[in-house]
Amino acid sequence: MRLTTRPRFRLGAAAVGLAALTATASMAAPFSTAYAGPVESAHTASSAVRDVCGAAKAGFERCLAEVRTDVHGGLGVRGRAAAAVTGQASALPAGFGPADLQAAYKLPATGGANQTVAIVDAGDDASAEADLAVYRSSYGLPACTTANGCFRKVNQSGTASPLPADQGWGIEIALDVDMVSAACPQCHILLVESDDAYSRNLAASVDTAVRLGATEVSNSYGATEGNGIQAFAGDYAHPGVAIFASSGDSGYGIPIIPAAYSSVIAVGGTSLTRDSSARGWSETAWSGAGSGCSAWIDKPTWQTDPDCPGRMIADVSADADPSSGPAVYDSDPYDGAPGWVVTGGTSVASPFVAGVVGLAGNPAKFPNASAFYAPSAAAGLNDVVGGRNGSCEGDYLCTGVAGYDGPTGMGSPNGLSAF
């Protein structure tokens, strides 16, 4: 993969102002002004939704999870499994569960038993395994524990101790392991906890995940691209292992890394709702889904969209809208209102799609996202039409259109044939 050392995406005057506000101080050159690019994001965070992670300082990344503040499901096991604890079954929590997502994306309930999906996050979540047990038992999924060899948690060096300090990513970690479970109940889960959210430590944790046998690696974090991003490109390129990253939650604008690396599958976001169609579900581009044209990374040969001279994100997508988000269980009292919550952000979509690849069991098919752009993949993807994540005069860069578009890429999973 060759990375450019100069900006290539031409932005309009309004977009230059956006770039000045959001780009890091390390960017070496201004954008030129010939192309009328992103003017505004369509995404306006609801007062009932909060970002799990705040803005990151230079050299660090931020997690991309969002959580509903108006939905609190309490603590403990739900559904039929609650009877073993309370003596009677209870209603499942608000938010989509595994059966909903499997139905929406036509996924089989079995597969992936020989796959290990790694999750890379910053800091420790002391309750991660216990919370995962509550989630999986509530939805009738098989146990995934350290004892039975399904679950493993390590530090960025790959050992079980010492674990890093809590970095406030607890909901992100819970969301990640729950979404892998929802997509691929039989996959093994490897949680690699970096010392902190420093870019170098997160990149090193990806290398550790691969060294420990991960077949898929999901990264639900990012930082605005800029000068110096070349330093970690190699950490996100491992032939034979499929690497995923969230495309971002700020709508159309400057892309983020690691999603923009050409070796990474950038996962965008949709709004998923039930309807009366033959599918039984409909999807549109989520207003917060990250999309954009890289100013620093060359366009891969397998990407042919006409209005972006550099790497364009996203590649594929799945549900990411907090208003149509999944239920997640996180009991850490330091993460706000503990217990059952409804989450969103492309942090949902990345581990879910990583789990779908695990379910299919073909990680070597994805040294990059090129397989999703092949004509043969079209039948295995839902073409997401409608919705937007910014202002681009209806262009595919920020609008859900037929065929490829920035917010949703080539589409969302429609069974496993594309995976």
C-alpha cells in the first residue's frame, strides 16, 4: 500500500473552513479550493444520545460508540434465562437483539467455530467477561468464557496481566464483544486492551491480536487523518487476516484512520427499521455515518468511484443509528447508568461485520475491501438507498444512492455469499 505525502482531495471554500477546524496541527499542507466538497454534516446529536468517548488529544484516538440516555433497562439477566435467577422469565431489553440482527441480515445461527474475532480497545473493562455472560445468556447464545476457551482478554503485550487502567471505554468494550456475539455466536472472542488510546499503543495491539491467532480484527475508534498517518499503516495490514474499522460518527467530512488505510475494511452506518417489505426490514444511510475522500491515501485500484481521487470511505455498512440500535449490557458503574443500554455509532457496525466475516469463515478473502466491489458480491449485499450524512448536492459522497455511496459503501450484509 502506498500512502501519499500530499493532500489530494480538493475542497470548496466552505469545506476549507471545516478542515481548518477539524484537522490536526500536524497536517503539513492546506487543501486546495477547486472542488466543492463537504459543507456540513447532516448529523445532529440528539439530546438523548451521548458519545461514550470525548474528543481525543493529538496522537490519540477516540472510541466511536454512542449510547442512548433515555433508555435504562436495569441490571441482570433478561428473557427466559431470568427464571433461573428470579423464578420467572422477563421481557427482553429494549433495542435489537441477536435474532433481530440475524433476521435483518439473513444470517445463519451457526458457523465460525474455528474463527477468532479480536476486539482492540483502550484500557481495561474489569466486568467484560461477566457482562458478556449476561448478554449471551439473556439471548440464549452459547456460553463464551475463559474457562471454555471461547473468550480471552489480554493486555497489548498479549499477556493476561497486568491489565491496563480503565480508560472509560467500558461501554465500547461491551458493545464490541456483544456485537461479535450477535453476528457469530460460535466465534471465539479475543479482547486486546491497549495501555491507553495512544495511536501507537492501539496499533501495537492490532499486531498482538494477529500474533495470538485472530482471524478478524475490529477497531471501533479513529482520529482525523493528517500528516504522519503513514507511521501505523503496516500495523493494520496482515495478509490472511481481515481488518475492520469504524468509518466515524460525524457524517461527511475528513476521513479518519485507521478506516482510511487501504488494507482496512471501512464500515459505515445505516438506520435499520422493520417494515412490510419482502425483506421485512429497510435501511437508509445513517446521518452520522462517517464518509469522506482521503487527502493522504491513494485510491486503491479496486475503487472506481468518480468524484474522489483518493481513498474513499466507507466500503460496507450495518446498523449504527442509536434510534434503531442494539441492546448492550455493561455493568460498570463508572460508565454512567449501568446495565442494559441501547447503543449506536459505527462502533456497532464494525464488530458486527467482523463477526459476519467470522461466521462465513473466509478471512483470507479480505486483505482489503476489494472483494466487496466485485460484481459477484452484489447479490450478497443490500444496496442501501436513501438518507444522507451531509450536504453534497445529492452526490454519492454523502447520499445513499443506488450502487456505491460514501455513508454505506457497497451495502449491508444480505446473507453470507459476499463474505
